[in-house]
Amino acid sequence: MTRIALVVLCTFVCSSVQAETLLSGGLRYANQVQGAGCEESQSRGRADAGEHGTKGWFWGGFAAGAGVGLIGTGAVTVGSAFSNPKPKTVPGDVEPACYKAGYKGKAKGKNITAAAIGGVVGTAAYLGVAYTACASRYGRNSSRCAISFFPN
């Protein structure tokens, strides 16, 4: 109650920047008393990131792996490491910055994993199609197919 009175008094006497600083400090204090602490907020963010979708990263990795092989797989996986996933909403009873940090860490890990798995699957699909095409051209027992994958 005294913080509210201080904020109201400061609004008339202080500059707007000082009033905002006092208000944000009061809200942060109230959130720590009533809401979750930082570690609890981070763990809740990590738990909520379990629902983060990664289909796009998987299919991007698959396409890159199928098109360019392991170079494409690596490129998409590195690209996913620079992603910046954010939650759609932040619950009101948590520390927003801590919740977002926990969510981002878990969701980014899921993006990297999905891109790498998609890339490896895409590369395997590429190699399987290439071997099948080679075997159909030169015969199933031809050593040319093995040579075409790994030239000297």
C-alpha cells in the first residue's frame, strides 16, 4: 500500500522516468512475493516448450539433406542454432524474462535436434535413391555404384 502511495506522490513530484522506475520496481517486488521465482519460472518455461512445434525444422533439414547431402544438413542445423523461439503467451504468475529464457533454451534444443534428424533422414533418402538409380543402370552387383558414391 505504501508503494502505491509513493508512486502516486512521485507521479506529481518526480519525472516520468523516476515514476516508471519506481513502479516497475514495485511490480517486480509484488511478483516475487506473489508469483513464481526465477528458477521456478524457467522450469515452467522449459516444460511449456515441450509443446513447441519443430515440423518446419525437420522438413527443412530433410530437404537440405536430400538436396545437398551432409553439407545441407549441417547448414540447416547451424541455422536452427541461431533461431529465437518465443512463447505465444507468458503466464501472469511467472517472471517473464526467466520464463522466456527457459522456454527459449528448451525450444532451441528441440529445433536443433529436429533439423539434424531431418537432415540425416534426407541424406539417407538421397543416398538410397542414388544407389537405386545406379543399380538399375549398371546392374545390382556392379561395383560402379559404390565407386560413384566415393570416388577416388
